[in-house]
Amino acid sequence: MKLLKGKKAIVTGGGRGIGRAIALAIAEEGCDVAVVSRTQDELDRVVGEIGMFGVNGLAITADISDPTDVEYVVEKTYEEFGRIDILVNNAGIAIFKPFLELTQDEWDTTMAVNIRGAFLCSQGVAKVMIGQDSGTIINICSSASKKAYVNQMAYVASKHGMLGFSKALALELQPYGIRVHAICPGGVDTKLTADARQGTDRSGWMRPEDIAHVAVMLLTMNHRSSIDEIYIRRYDASPM
């Protein structure tokens, strides 16, 4: 039995990494998925993979820090699918460098994508979900939402903000039957981390599919209960 049969989702940053893994995992459970990214060829590849599960995939090229683009994403998805049951705010960037070398533009860009993007997407989708009296928003935060790392000032600040945003959003949307979850992963072997940690042995790091498994669990749990946040770490990393 497909656990998400008939559901409709938007996954941002869905062209690769954690976003792609989540898009494929929920498609395998019967969900139609609109995948959002700035890179068209990656989107086309993922939509092709989604179609192999017998569900509909929709590729939308957009910059989620741009209000006009986000409005288009929501309108296009609703036009194609007729409803929106799930939003996964996964898109994000990371600029790793010493605080004293960080430029204002780098700070602003990080906040625009990681915080404003989640805000804009959530606000746009919530308006649809409120009309349905149901919905789920999953925010992909980070272990950097809970602790600091050297040379990651902008990223840490943005991810701390995203976790706070998730908690406040859950309170505001609870009266409308909309659930909000935050997933805070530690080291996951993605292109972002590979670029940032060149030369690091990542053989023991988690894979994007590990985070996708958690997302499916959140989306299919009984409505009598809810999980606000999940911190998931590498097995050999120190507990929080």
C-alpha cells in the first residue's frame, strides 16, 4: 500500500542531495511531486526518476528567495495538482569562511535563501493548506541549527533562525490542522558538504536517503501525535 497515495507535494532544492532523496522517497509512496530548483537539467533528471514510480513529477525552475518566483511555484503547482498537501523547505546555501572575511553580500545571500526562502514558500503554501484544513510543512534545518561551528557564521545564524521559524510556524498553523516539523541532520554526504569539506573522509557520513526516510516517517505518522523536531547525527559523532 502506498502510504502517500493521492498526496501532492512541493520540494525545494529538489534537484540533488537531500531534496532529491526526499522527492523520490515520497514519490515511491504515491505522492505527486513538484520539484523546485535553479538548475533545469537536474530538475528534468529527478522528474524522470519520479515518473518511474507511476506518479506525476513537475519541474519548476525558480529562485525561492524571490517573492515573484515563489508565487509562481505555488500557483503552478496548484494549477497542475489541484491541491498542496506537503511542503519540504530544503533549498539552502552555505558559505564557509572566517567571520572577518565574510562579506555583506555573502551574509545577505545566505539569509535570503535559507530564511527568506523558507518564509516565502511557507506563507504561500499555508494559504492553500488553510483552505484544505490540512497540510504538512517539513523544514530541513541542520545540526548547525543547534550548535555553532567555526568558519560557518552565516550558515549557523541562518539555520538557528530556521529552527526558530519552524517552532513559531508550528504554533501559528496548528489551529488550521497544518503540521510543521524540523529535521536537523548532522554530516550528510551531499555536494554542498563535499565542496565545503574537500579532502575530508566522508565514508562514515549519512546519505541523503537516511534523511528521506525520516521525512517519510513524519509524513505518515498518526495524526494523534506530532514530532516538532528531530536531530539526526552520524553514528560515530558525539551526542548533542
